[in-house]
Amino acid sequence: MKRIIILTTGGTIAMTHTDTAGGAVPMLDGADFLQAIPPDLADVRVEEFCNLPSAHFTLDHLWNLARRVAALVARDDVDGVVITHGTDTLEESAYLCDLTIDTRKPIVFTGAMRVASDAGYDGIANLIAAIRVAACDDARNKGVLVVFNDEIHAARDVTKTHTTALETFLSPEWGPLGRVYADRIIFARQPTSREFIPTTRLEPNVHLLKIAVGMSEGLLEYLVDVVGARGVVLETLGGGRVPPWWLPTIERAIKNGTTIVITSRAGAGRTVDRYGYAGAYRDLARLGCRFADGLNGPKARVRLMVTLGAGVEF
């Protein structure tokens, strides 16, 4: 029987309504989860990392969680790790683990969209599915996985797409890797790409800006001139385009040592185009911008924090 560690961090999966708080707050702990897991599923042990809404996570929480997961999968007596996590920032934690942990063992993130006191609470179903995936031999060497609603997604691809829907976690570009069925786990495809970037720290002074029509470049100027940003991710228009009046500020930022990474606000697709007008892809490439190769803004920021922390190029 496979030994699986559940590492709990809080989030909706651990929440229930209390009159004192006037709403749902993290209340469930590892013992509550263990009581709901069938004993023949795996040899399951629980470790509590924290009990917070993921909106309360700091970069220290993010980094320390990834280091704890790395330590667990390095143990000979552990076959896989399941992390229960709030959905708000789950994709960032999962992707950080994917980038910075070099292992063939399954690492699986899951959570819930409904609290334990709601009708139709989805937490235990997602947790059981995640444990089954973590105990599955076919889940080895596929990078960090996210399991929700009986779908298996690659951490690099998946994102939260809806504020309340149970099927919120989707991979817009490529779709899920596989599915959890009653009798077996099926992987239909391999992850599109995987990388490991060894680092001992995250660079915290990295920021994310989303560009909208007619928007001033003033926020970028502030980040470069006042904050001294080491890196800025720009969620640009379409396939990597900015208003032309942004170009001088972007050029000055790069000359001053700020790494500028380009992704798209569209939510899927690479940043590349064939346009010749001012502010299009070719101008950004000429100025020395980096391109996120299909990563969304939050994940591009995670990767930039990792690469700057490691002292390597994005």
C-alpha cells in the first residue's frame, strides 16, 4: 500500500460557517480529513502546515510550503504528497513547487469551492480523488498536478477560471491531462513542458501589471523609479502588444536593470504576432523584453521571482 502524506494549509476545504465569525473560516484539521478517508485507499498520514485562507499567504508561506513539500518527497518512506490549499492562490503554490522540486514522485494539489457546512461540499470528494492520483504509478514523473472535479491538470497549465463554479480549475490552452474514474485513473496525454530551476530564494520585488485600453504607463514608472522593481510582468494586449506610449518607459526600465516579462491578458496562448505597428511584439523583442511562453500573469511572476532568485535569465 502506498504511503501518502496530506499536507494541510487551510483554505475553503478546511472551512465551515460559524456564527461567531459571521461566515466561513478555517476550522477543520487533519484529523477531520482522516476520518472521512476510506482506510483501504492508501497508508495516509497528515501533517498540518498552516490553517489559512490562501488570500492570506505571503511569499514566505509560498516558499516555505514548497521547501516542506520538497523535504517530504525526498523521504524514502513517502510515495506521494497531497496538499490541501485555498483556491485563490493554489495555482501559484502548485507552479512554484513544479519549478523548484526535482522529483518523480506525485505531488498533487487540491481543495474545495464549497465549505464543509454547505450542501454539496466538494472537499472530501476532491481529496479522495487527489489521494488516488498520488498513489497511482502513472502519475509519476508528470510534474506537480492539480486535481479538482475528477480532472487532473498540469500545474503549469491550470488556472482558476470562475469565482464559484465547481469546475473552476481548467487548462485553457491544452485541457486536462487525465481524469479520475471510479475504477481507474486515466492519463490521456503528457504535460506539454516541464522545467526545474534550482534556487535558494525568491526575489520578492517582482510585480504584475495588467494593461487596458488607453492606460497610462505611470504605474510602471512608479515601480521602476520609486519601488526599484527587480522585475515586472506585463499582461499585455492580444499576442503581446502595448500602447506605443509605453515603449520609452519599458526601454528605460530594461536599461536600468529591471527585467520586463510579457504575457497576455487573454488568458491563453503564446505572446507572438506578425504586426509592424508601434508597440507590437517586434518592438518589445527589440527592447529586450522576455516572453512568458503561454504562462498567465501570476505564474509568469512566480517564474520571474524564481529566475531572479537563482540568478538566471527568465
